[in-house]
Amino acid sequence: MACIFLLNPRWTATRNPSFNLAFLRLISSASFSALCQKKPLFNLPSETPPIPKKVPFQVAAHGRQWKDPYHWMSNIQDPDFTEYVNRENSYAEAFMADTRSLREKLVGEMTRRMPPKTETPPQHWGPWVYYQFIPEEKEYPILCRRLDSKKKGWLKSLSDFLTGRDKDIVLLDWNELAEKHGYIHVGTCRVSPDHKFLAYTLDTRGNERFALIVKDLRDGSILSASGVDGVVSLAWVQDGGNLYLYYTLSDASQRPYRVLRKKIGSDALGDDDNVYTEIDSSFCVDITNTKDGRFVTVNSNSRTSSEVYVIDTSKPEDGLRRVHKRIPNVQYFLEHHCGYFYVLTNAPVHGNLSREDYYLAISKVEDAESATWQNIVLPSEDTSIHDMDISNGHLVLFLRKGDLAGICSIEIPIDLSSKPREMEMDWLHPWYFPIPADMCTVVPGSNNDFMSTVYRVVISSPVMPDVVVDYDMSTKEFHIVQQDEVMGVSENTGSCTPDSYTISHIDSKISEERYNQNISEHQWRNFSSAYSCEKLEVASHDGVRVPLTILYSKHAWKRGHSPGLLYGYGAYGEDLDQSWSGDRLSLLDRGWMLAFADVRGGGGDDPSWHKSGSGLLKLNSIYDFVACGEYLVNENFVHSKQLSAIGHSAGALLVASAINKRPELFGAAILKVPFLDICNTLLDPSLPLTILDYEEFGNPQIKSEFESILSYSPYENIPRGICPPPTLVIASFHDSRVGVWEAAKWVAKVREVTCPSCSRSVILRVSMIGGHFSEGGRFAHCHETAYEYAFLLKAVGASEQTVPEC
């Protein structure tokens, strides 16, 4: 076996692929045939995986030296790299050739569940009603508006009808952009306060260098000075007769670091004024408007700290004013109402707040920086604040109580003479959401009209299609506006009938009669009679209990005999997405169990969950994920040979590191736009986002942090001689967040140091268009997902499974 690791560099660097392939076959049969005990569950293609050239390169840090012969791949302009990627794509196509009919079947299932066309609920704002819809057989949405008939008299309505102004007006058609450019990614889209202009950002390559485009909605023309490159966030300001557009600009490493201002003229854009520049390379700048439009907030944020400046929109020429200086490990976010700033922060507070939770404070505008904020709502032992908003004289809090998600509204002004109140107090009257309550998530909807007493939220769960709910803050009543439609589900679930559920609690002040009338009129559907969703806890290596959500079909899943797919992310304090996905039914109805591991490093009840899985403690995330996989197998939730894992970006680092530690645990894996070469990437501060990631993963210039990163880096820790699980690695050539070379290097090294027979099932698929995010619309998404599912079904030997008929 030693001969594999002592190859003459001149031989492996040759550009004669036939020589390399012949040599690989020779050493494979001689060195590994007696060692590999795995019996393939599927047919391998006749083609042999491509072998890239090796170029000597040495890395050194903190007294250590190691070789990285695939370092050359980081130069994606190298023609040899493009040729290698093309050969990998050809091999992936050959590997997946026998799944073509299965993929077509999966695509058919997914598209049949989608309604022919979709439309968002109308959003009233000023004199207009805004909405989006996706036409039949189209990939992308169209943003439209029409005059609000409720805000017009009959004479005006008649005039608009006669002149044609009552018709729906197209503001932006994503489909037209796609026809013109091919790949498109619309980043930000903002209508001006006077409803006369639309500003949006557009990426047409996948490298996330968004161009700014300003459209005159009166005649559809594009203002002549559009096209500024590297724009991220936008905010409008109207000062009397002057209209300004503020925007952030990114540097070469894609860090938003400057705020500039454009004055919008009648037919062209004026010169740009520099408003703010962030010189600290570990901070990014973001801008937004307060909901009442009184201020633009300029937010300079690192991964763990923040500093906020404001611009008074009535006096924009006065420039910036700082709200509070930056403090390490302290974040804050603010809104404004009637001369007060309402601040959501985790700043240390005296008293009974011992955890690192966020709480709500208040300050007069003129005293924000000089005075101590007054705390008005503190978290209780079992309830935390996750977000905050303001609308029409009401403060809206997004709450989490154990596994329950909810909101409450507090009428402003708040009595500041009383002491801070905890959230279990009766005065809050929180609204927690219905069965399955412990699986629901709630996020703000589109709430552009600050004067409306109705606040819109979107509720979702793994077994419930998304529901749009309007909550009337003055009457404490709700109205279900819309629920995502799922076509033909009754043909596949086995039960054929989705269940209806109602809201379990609104407000104790509402009379029982009115409450019962409210819930009888408004119900939504979920599919928990056909699909079971359960929240479990798994003990990790150090005894910490890790939340694990499992999802399976009550009719198709079989204990101890079904395949399973384990999802993970575990970074940046972000929650793992567990919202409704109709595509998942194609696996669930084939008996698969889907599991979501909320490992440390991701989102949790308080910030300590993130901190305990980041930096020097990152290994906790990996051990948590392994523990969840072992639990699924040991408790017979999943067949012992059919557990798969999937991770996206930093989640792929988690999955790949877990495979390095327990390769025999996983039967297959999918790594999407994967962060696999973390040690080498963080050692190069010139790469995009590298310095920003020091707070999350550590700074390798510091020896202890370097040692920590090196201990789990997927690329550096591939076990030699093992039989790796079949793995689909998906990358994008123009990805600016995670370089395509990270996936290519990892695949090349896996093939070099592990079993040549088993490593033939490790395939690399590179999109030559698009970037870190999916490049297609709704139908393209079905094709991508079908490809991934077909790989999993083939890899675990379950491709012949059929969907049970109802």
C-alpha cells in the first residue's frame, strides 16, 4: 500500500491521462483488492475517475510544514483546472447515467405538487397594492402593483378605469432578466417612499458582485447612471422635494465597507457622496430604514459585535450620529417611534439576567449615546426574545418559549415608571402557535405600511405548508390570509386527507365567544396524520443534550429497515432550516426518515449554544453530529448501512469532518458548495470573507487557534486507506464565498489516499454558471433536488423503491 503515497511527482504531474489511469488501475488491484471488504450496492461506470496533476507546494505555519500538491487548483484561471473540472463533470454524468429515468420520475413528482401558478397575498402600502406572482410554466416571479381601490373615491375609480390606470402594472419581471442574462440573482429590491422609483441589485455571473439598477416606474426607463458594481444593501430617503438613495459598497474581498449616497434627479443620477467608511476589516456595513422612515440606520457588524449610526431623514445633510460605541461581544438592533429608540441587545445588565439572552431597552433619541438605556422587557427563565419590530404604535416581539414560537404586541407608549417586566407576566399576552406547536417557526412577513394595525407573519413547520397570517394588534385577532398550495399530496400520503388545526391561544382579554368564532372561521391544514414530526434529545460526547428533529411517513417508514438522511449546519448561530418542503415528500413516501441535528455552533435558545460550537470549541459541533447519527442507527430509526448526511457550505464542513471521524457510520453524503479546505483558506487573508470568519472559526495566526482548526479541517484529516462513503460534491465555478477549488482539492485527495475502488463513488459536479446559491427558478430547483435524491437512492441501494399509492 505504501507505493500509493510514494509516487514520483513527475509521473503524477504528467498531462497524459491514459498513463495515469493505467497506473491507477495497476496499483488499485495490487494494493487494495485484498483490503476492501465493501460490496458495491450499485453499478459503477466503465470510466475511471480523472486524476489531476500534482504540483509541489509547501505550506508552513507555527513551526509545522506540510505538502499541498493540489494548491494549484486555487488558480481557477489555469486552463488545466478548467479541463480537470470538465472531466469531473463528465465522470459525474457517467456515474449518474443509470439514474436518468429515476430523476425524470422525481422531477415529475415534484412539479406535480406545485400549483401551475402562484401569487403572494396583496400588501397594501400607500396608494398602491403590491404583490408577486409566478405565471404558468415560468421559473421566476414578477413584481406587480395596482392602485388600491379602497383608498379611492368612486369618481377617481371611474377615471382610473377609463384611462387604464386601474390595471396591474409590472415593476420587475425576473423571467425577462433571465432571458437576457441567463443566470440571475436579484439581491435587494426597494421601492422609493414616493412610489416613483424601484432600486434593485442584480448579479448575472454568480460571483455576488451585484450591480445597482434604478428604474423610473412612471415610464419604465432605467436611469443613466445605473450599474454601480458591488452594491449590497439599499435605503431610500425623501427630504422635501429631494430623493436620495443610500447604498453599501463592497471591497475586493466582498466586505461591505462603505456607505454612499445618490441624489435622484428627474432623469439621471447625481454624483455619489461618501457617507461612512468602515476601516476595521472584521466589520461589515449594512443599512436599512426604521419602520417609520424617520431614520436610516448604518449598522457596522462583526460576527459578535455591532455599532449603529443613524441619519435623520428630515435632516440628511446633518450626516451620521452614533447611537452607541462598539463593545466586544455586544450586539444591538434598534427601531424608532415618537422620539424613542427601542433597542434589542445582549449588553450586560445588572440584576437577575444571568444568561446571554437578548432583552429590550429604550432611550430618548437625544440621549441614546450618553445615557444608560432603560430596560423594559427582560427574558424569563423559559422565554427569550428572538426579534423585534414596530408597527402603528405597537411594539412586536418574536418569542421562543421552550419549543414554542410566538409573538406579542405591546401598545406604545410604554409606562417607563415601572420596573422591567419578565415575559411570562400577564401583561404581555403572547400568542403561541398551534399544533404541532413544538415544530413551528415564525418570521415577519412583508409589513411596509407603518400605519397599519395589522401585522403579517409567516408560519411554517416540517409537516405544514407555509401559512401567511395577519394579526390585528388592536383587536388581538388573527386572519389566515393564505396557505401554500400542495397539489396531489393526497395521492401519495396514504391517508389522503390533510388535517386542520387552529390557533390554541390568542389573548386572555378576548371573550370566549369571540375567540371560538375567530378560530372556527380560520383554520389551516397540516399533514401530521400522514407524517410524524418528533423532537428528541441526544446525549453528545460530553453529556450535553442535542436537539434532534425526526420526520417520517407513518405509512412508509419501517423501523430498522428504512434509509435516513441527517441534515446539519452548526455555524454562525444560524438555525437549521426545518421549514416545509414539498420536495421532501419524494423521500418520505419512499420510507426515508429525515433528521435535523441542531448541533452546537448553530442557533439555540440563547447565544451560548453558538459559542459552545465555535472557535476553539468547534469540535463540539462535529461530535454532536456524530452522536445524532449514532443515535439514529442504535435506536433503529435508520438501517445501519443506510444513513446518509447532507451539509451546505459551512454545514458541509460539519458533515465531512464527521465522516473523517466515523466513515463507517455513513452510507452516503452530499456536500454542497462545501467549505472543506478551512485551514489553508483561513491562512490566506486576501480571500473573500476570511478575516470575517476569524470570529467564527478562529484566527490561524494564533497558534492555539491554528491547532484547533487543523485538528478538524476536512482536507487535512482524510483517513488514509479507508473506504469512503459514496459522496456527491456539488460546487459552483464562480462561487465567491467558498472557492470551487475547495471541493476539487478534497475530491482529488480522497481519491489519492483512500480505497481506489470505493472512492470511485465520490463524484464532483461543478456548475459552470451561477455561484454559491442555486442558479435556477422553481423548475430548475426540482431538477437539482431530483439529482441529489437520485444519487442518495442509488448510493444506499434504494433506487428501486416506489411511492405507495393511496
